[in-house]
Amino acid sequence: MKMICKFVPLGLLFLIISYGVYGQSQLLWDFSTQAGIYSSPTIDESTLYIGSNDSCLYALNKRNGSLKWKFKTRGEIKSQPLLHKGSVIFNSTDGLVYSIDKNNAKKQWIFRTEGEKRLDMWDYYLSSPVYANNKIFVGSGDGHIYAIDPNNGELIWKYKTKGIIHASPVVHKETVYVGGFDGFFYALNSENGELVWKFKTIGATYFPKGEIQRGAAIYKNSVIFGSRDYNVYSLNLETGRGMWNMKEKGSWVIAPPFILDDLVYFGTSDSHRFFGLSAKTGHEKHSFHVNMRIYGKAIVFDNEIYFGCFNGKLYKLNQSKEKLEQVFQTHGSKKNYYNVYNETDKFRSDFKLYGKNFKESENTILELGAILSTPVIENGIAYFGDTNGVFYAYKLK
């Protein structure tokens, strides 16, 4: 772990110089785990909680990144932890949902699903637990959506779908909204798990199921989400009927939508763009090109929108200038960037993202320190992880 303060001895001056590119003198601290971080962090007054693919949940001092405790499971932790009263609740690929004491990591209860499953190599996340209406809601690779008692981990109800559920539920009033890899988007009664309505995505030639990989967002009387059939959908909350859809040709839309000032923002997979659409009509207001996928959700701070990219860079959308600006570059990206890109920020001629050796190419991309984690921003500090297992605290200007 490295920590950089405002005043340092001369012997550490080289550290400040090394972080000078792209304003990285504002890196406050970093912390290394033993495997990639796809999970997004959760914070309270003094502590940051983050899961890692090394099977551990970490509690870090928010001020300096020092380790308070870690809790080991038998699977990768790819869900965002939930803070509920004095507990941290999270999902693991060992098929268990855990509740532990946030102060000392003492296990309180575990909930056993019917087992986790991963669809393919791009299925990077798990469903994150959500608390609402005195219940914990979470999806599973076993195809179920579960409602769990937060006090003891006992099952309240479960609903069976026909595909993996790795999207995180969204709860609005008395209804749970969540999509699945079976291509259906579900609205369930939060009290008893009964189906209110379901909607089938259109599908595409090579992705006929129209898989829904991640979460949705509520906008007024609609719910908005993306799919692997290249579409973003807006559905009526009460009926599930389509209000609009926007097709991004040739690209999955994995990133959960973020809504601000009647605009819905999201990144795309293979078309490598960041969009702002009218949340009411789906009409495009603006789009910006980057050179890699965006799977993480965007977040706003000081009226500017931030998001991470698979190229290992954190970007912000300058609203006043309607311009994307690079904010930060991960350690792995600085070290390995030119293994993938040339001097013009385009793919090298000898690098094929989806060629015969696509698995090897994917590993090369992950070695960039890709940012799949959605940042959390508090007091001007952005907290997020990368696929090399490094977690960052970065002071935004």
C-alpha cells in the first residue's frame, strides 16, 4: 500500500512526480488485494468496505487505507456490500449470502442459495443485496430472486426464473424490478414474490435471448435498463409496456443507467461510447467515443459525471463544455497501455480484441487495471478498484 500526503520528505518526492501525469498527484492512497476487484465499494463514517476476487471482504480506514479487518469466503466477492444497521451483507460466488458485524467481521448469519453460475467470461458481476420494505432482495446464478429476513437470514420468499440473475434488484414502493439472463425483465410483489408483470427483450441475431446482465434505474413512471441485444429499454412501471427503446448497433449495453436532470447516462460495450439520452423519449442528446468498454455505472459529483473504463482510465463529462476529460489512469494502465494501444490511442495492429486468441486478449485488457468498479465519491474523494486488485482513493479537483 502507498500513501501520498501533501507534505512529504524529499526522499519521497519522486512518488509525487510519478503521479503527476493526468493530475495523479491527487492520489491519496492505494491498497492491493490478491486478485481483481469488480465489486463497488460501500462506505460509512470512517470505513470503506470492498470485495475482491481473492475471496475476501476488506474493511479499510477511509482516511489512510490501512486494513481494519478482512473476512474470507470460499468464492469471489463480485457484489457491492450492503450496510444495514451494524451489519455488512454481501454475495459470493460460493453460493452464500453473508451477514457479518461491520466492526469486527464476526459472522452473524449465512443464507445458502442453490449455487452460483457464470454464463461466460464477460459475466463479471454478482447481484448486490438491496434492503427495502424490511427485507433483503438479491438475485442468484441459480435463477432465483430471493427475499431474505435481514435479522436472521431466513428465507421469506423466492421466485424462479429461467436464467442467471446477476443484476441487482431495484425496489420502488411495493415492487421489486430486476432483469435476467433469460431475457426477461420482472416486476415482483415485494411482500410475497408474486409476479406483477414481465417483459421479454427483442433479442438479436447472435444474442436471441436478449440477456439482461446488470441493474436498472427508475425515472418517474418508468424503469430503464440495457441488454445484450444492443437495446436500452424504458418500460411503464405499472404495466411493463414499452415506452421507448434505443438500439446501439453492434454493442451490448451492460452498464446500469444513471439518471440526472431528465437525462439517462450509460456506457456501451463494443461500440465504446458514452451516451446521454432523454429519459423521457430515448432521443440522443450527446455521445462520446472512448477506446474500450464501459461496464460500470456513472456517478455525479459537483455537477460533473464520472465513470471508469476497461482501458484503466477514469473519465469525467464536463457538463458545461460537453466534453469528456481523462481524470486518472490506474497503475496497470500506465504500465501496460501500449501492449494494447498505439500512440494515437487506437488498438495496435497486432492486437485483436475478438480474434482467435480472444481469451488471451481479454486477459491483456484486464492487466490494464480495467475499472469495472463503480466509484463512490464522498467529500471530493473517489473510491474505486481495478482488475489488478488495486483499490484507490483519489482526490478530485
